[in-house]
Amino acid sequence: MLISVVQTLASQLNATLAGAAALVACAFALLTFDRWQVRGQPHELAWTIAMTLFAIGSLALWWAEATGWTIFVFRVFFVSGAVLNVGWLALGTIYLLAGTTTGDRVRNYLIGLSAFSIGVVLVAPAKREIIDGEFPSARELFGVTPRVLAAVGSGVPALIIIFGALWSTFRVIRKSSPTMSTRSVRVVKSRLRLATSNILVAAGTIVLSASGLLAGRLGKDRAFAVTLLIGLCILFAGFLVATKSFQTNLSARTGDKSKLLANHKRSDTRRKNRKQ
């Protein structure tokens, strides 16, 4: 009886953590989507897709902790929360550092990889049924291909995000442009804010990848829920700090056009005054 009560309380806490992570991811996705509609920057659309996938994975975890795991819920949780989400987050980093041309090429490959991964995970045969009360393991349920997709789809993009954040921070400290492409120049307004945001992004990515380190102490489900919530909060904080830290080249061009129009109006006014 006591064991049953403890397990119920643990599941309720895990569900609360997963629900909170879903709310953070949804807020993050709505904010980046709104900014993408206003500014049309491709990295913001990539982040919107990534945060939507984080929200889907968090909601699947919340549902499973509240009602119990099923193979379908685990498939949704696995493909959105372990295979695809970090890849789309890394695409935003690639857009910012390497420019639109390189980012578009990577996006096309990522779309194909995402479609392939969804198909593989949804039709992959399960080795056994999920035991009631356990946190499912992909190693025990799936074959090699879904697990390879998860390793590649989360490990490589995580390295890209961490390297990109640290490299950008290094460039900012040296008072250089935090990009690799000369076509994608960002005018930095606050180097301290941008460096801080990069550090937060790297830290959030590391936390999201650290659930295995806490699994022995907290249990697999609790460790995943805790690192998911904390990692998303850190990423969100990094995004908010970076919001006013730089000006994109598009904004700079818009500013130049405004100045030209203002100068043209002044010239017309002077000509009219001279004629009078």
C-alpha cells in the first residue's frame, strides 16, 4: 500500500515537471513564431519548430506520467523529444553563424531526415510490451535504426549548438562579428548580453543532455523531466537576453534606406525653398 502511494506521488510530481516544461516550450515557440512573422528571419522559424517539438515531447511525457505509458505515446515522445528537436534547434545556430545559403541547404537535408525518422519510429516493431510503472527504454523496445537516429539526431546537433555558442562568445569577446559568413553580418549592440546569451544556450543544451547522469539518483523519468524543464528554462533565458543584443543585417539595410529617404526629402525641401 505504501509503495503504491509513493509511486503515485512520484508520477504526479513527474507529470507536474513535464507539464511545466511543456508550458515553457509553448511560450518559447509562440514568442519565436511571433518574431518570425514580424522579422522573417529563418533562424526564428527553426527555433519555433524546435520548441514545438520540445512541447510535443513534454506533453507526451506528461500524458504518460499521468495515465501510463503506451507504445504509441512512447513513439511520439521518442521521435519528438529524442530524435528531431535538437536538430531543428541546431539549424537556428547554423543560420546565425553560416548564413542563409548554408542554412537553407542544411534545412532541406533536415526536412528529409525528419520525414525519414518519423516513418522509421512510427513503424519500428516493438521487441516487447511496456511494463506498467516503468520508464521505457529505446534500447529494450526498438532495434538498431531508431536508436542510431536518436544518437545522431541529438548528439551531433548538440555539439553544433555548444560549439557555435562558444565560438560566437569568443568572437564577441575579441570584438569581431559573431558569424562565420561575410554575407550574414550582425551588428552587435551589447557584447555583454550576447556573450551571456551564448553561455546560457550552451549551458541549456548541456543540461538537456545530462539526464543520464541523474538517472541513478532520481530515476530515469524524474531525471528526464528535471533536465527537460531546467534546460528549456535556461535556453529561454538565453533567448530573452539575446533579444536586444544585436541588429541583423536586414535591419541595418532598412535603417540605411530610411536615412536615404530622409535625405532625399530634405533635398526636395531645399529645392522648393530656393525656387520660392
